Amino acid sequence: MLNLCEMAPAFTESKEFLHTVNGVLDVVPAKEEKALAYLAYEIRKNCGLPQKNKAAYQEIFEDSAVVSDIFLDNLKAATPWKIKIINMRLLYDRICSGVTMPKLHVATHLSNLLKVSEQVSVRHAAGETLVKLAPMLSWDQRNEVAIELTKGLEIGEFEFSKYIPQYLGEFVLFLHPKELDEFIKDLERLQNSTNDRIASVALDTFGVMLQHYGQYQSRFPELAQVYEDRRKKIMGMILKGFANYQENVKREAFWVVGHELFAQDYLSMQEKKNLFGFLSKKMLMLVEQDEDSELTFFNHTAGWNFVYHFISAYIFQEKKFTFSEPQKIAFFPGTFDPFTLGHKEIAREIRDLGFTVYLALDEFSWSKKLSLTECADVFWICLWQTKKIFSFSLPIRPSILPIRQT
């Protein structure tokens, strides 16, 4: 019946089809099951058939007890997943039709289904309905739902929390700018978690936010500079994933950039080009120093493949793929053993004079307090958010440089 409801408008001109549908609906036990009654009502409406049991259909939209029954049924494991999806449609249609409804209660119910439902299809249906419901909620209600979903990210069990970012990232773009900025700070806290699963889902949420961020300015007009600064903040948080000391988080960052940003059509070609200009050098800093594990290799290969396809598509469309080159470049060599805040401040001072700065590790004067890999990791962690400052290194020859034993 779910499929019939979707395909009905395409067959309204077939009398034989309408006769068959009418016969099927006549035997549907609508009186015993409100979900089936609602579905029968929708099918008749889509097919242009007369509503035979108007009293039953009127009860669906006007009886407040129906809402309570739906809340109870949807949280029962014994309720079929298709009935749960129909129930969510009914709740949304009641709100759209103007029936007085506890919207916050409905939104909270949907967020609970998104977090804990055993059926993946129910999670997705709950998330999609929640995003559609977001514009109908007041600002404080949206903020409350966002906080509730954010708590779901902190569960730490990836099999439960992995479905939340897809819809949380869209939902929070209905928050007022002040609340959105607070949410970004809270999500940054989760990304800094020592639990790699929590950090990964926080990173995924930033990716979804960036996918849909172009819609935000039309919802909440604000100064263009404020809008762009927030976009750069979100891109910076994704970039920060590459600086994480946990290998799984680094891989997730590459997946977000490659598959979720460059491989999807949410961003325009120009937006992707700007993103490439923002991320590419910093990403290369990491890849050069990464461990040579097979999983990391294949993960990076897949990510770069999506980036390569974007570049090819951009060149095909625009005939060129160019960036403005820095006019002044400065090399800052040293042992950096270890790299300190003093080194960072000197690099900033050089940058503020108008230079693009490359920190060059003096590998021949290296004194082995840190291994070369450790030294490069410190570089990356300290420099990921610093504009126009990069690390610069040449291939290391083991025959010349001793490698620290660990």
C-alpha cells in the first residue's frame, strides 16, 4: 500500500486501475488500524476516488488520542517498521493541515526514533521528517531538538550514532546564528574527544553542515563577512580532523572531504574549487607523513580519486583550473626539535609581513629528541589552522639519516 500511495498519481487516467484500487481499499481493515486508515485516505485522495468512511478519516486528523497512540506504537519493537513510517507521515500531515499539535513533542519523538530505532529505514524516515518539520518549530524548540540529537552523538556506539549526522547537520542550519555558533563550539568539543567514534561522527556532522550551508544565508540574512567566516570555521574543523592523533579520525576526515564534499552535488563547482584551495596544501602535508598501512593507503586513494574527478570535471567545464600564486615566499629552516610556540610566533610574524611561509625541517642537523614522524606530527597539529604557513620537507633517505628506534 505504501508503493500504491506513491505511484497512484501516475495511473489516475486508467479506469481499470482505479477500479482495482477501489476494490483493494474496500477490504482494508481501516477501523482497527489508524495507520491503514490514513494510508487508505491518502491513496483515495491521490487517485481522486471518493472518501467512503469520512467519519473514520476525520477522527485520524482531529482525535488527540491518535497522537498518543502513535507515540506508544512507534516505540514498540513489535510494531512493523512500515506502520511506523506511515505513523510519522500522519503526524507530519496533521501538523501541515493546521491541526493543533505538540510540535516539540513530535520533534522529540522523531529524534528518539532517529537515535534508537532498530530499523534503518525507520531512522531515515524519522530524520527526513524531522528536517521537514524544522521550519515549523520556534527558535527555542529547534535549539532543544538540536541539543537532544547532539547528545546522541556522545553515545559512542557507532552503529547507533552514525545515522544522526546526516540529519543533524541539516537540522542545525535552521538555528538562529547565535545558537548555531554555540552548536559549532559544542561540536568542536566532541571532535576533540579521545573516543575516535565520537570524534568521527562530529566530523561527519561538520561535513553535512558544509554541504547545505549555502541555504543558510536565505534563512537568516547577515553580513556577508560573518557568513563567510562561519563557512571557513566549518571547513577548518573538517581540516582539523586531519590533525587528529587517532588514525581512524584521520581516515574519516579524508572520507568526508572526498566522498561527502567533492563526490556529491550539494556544492557548486566554484564552491568545490574554493574548498580545494582551502584544504589541498594542508592535506598534502598530512599525506606525506602518514603511515604506510594498506587501509590508510586505500582510504587516501579513494579520497584523492573523488578530488581528481572534480578537477577533471572542472577543467572540462571551465577549460582551466588555476589559482593565484603567492607573490612572496619565505623558507624558515630549523631543527624544530621540538617545534615550540616561539617557532610558531616567528612564522606568524614572517607571514604578517606578506609572505607565504614554509617551515623546512633541517633533517641533517636533527638531534633525535623526536623521531622525524613525531616531529612532522607536531608540525601538523600546531599548524592546521594557521593560514599561509605550511611544512616543507624533502624525501628522507634512510642511508643518510638514522631512524629512531621505538
